[in-house]
Amino acid sequence: MLRAQIKVTYLDGRVVEFDGKGRLWIDFEDMFDISIMELEAKMRMKHIWWLGYQCAKTEKKHGGVEFDPWADGVETVEFEVDDNPLDERVTPTS
């Protein structure tokens, strides 16, 4: 499963970190009509900021506002893919 660490720094100095996983990727593909696997080649700032917003919204840490007003209060959104998201190595069963 694809996972990423997403760090949002707000203009007021607050820093909130999110674990991007699961449903986030499906919502991303629906929103932008591209595969998450194409993100690196076609990355736009709005993609990264939208991921930050969606994580904040999912955890009800978005202030109850839509994307644009939320983005007005954000300084940066950082995004780092976790290449090995499992805590332990998977052992094949067959």
C-alpha cells in the first residue's frame, strides 16, 4: 500500500503531520483524473496542497472550511513518499 508523510505548516506557525494512505489516493485520482502513480511526472503544487487539505479534512483539522480558504492560511505543505510502508517484511504464503 502506498503511504506518504504530509506536513502542513500554517501561517500562524502550527505544524501538523499526517500519514497519507488508503482512501486518500482514491480521492486524489477521482479529483484530478490521473493515477497516483503518475504524480511524480505530472506533479503540480495544487496536488500536494490538496493532499494536505484532504488529510486535514479527514482528521477534522481543516477548520471546517473549503480548500481555498484553508490554503490562504497555509505557509507550506511538504510531501514525502514512504518507500517501505510496512513495519515488517512480508512473507509470501504460497
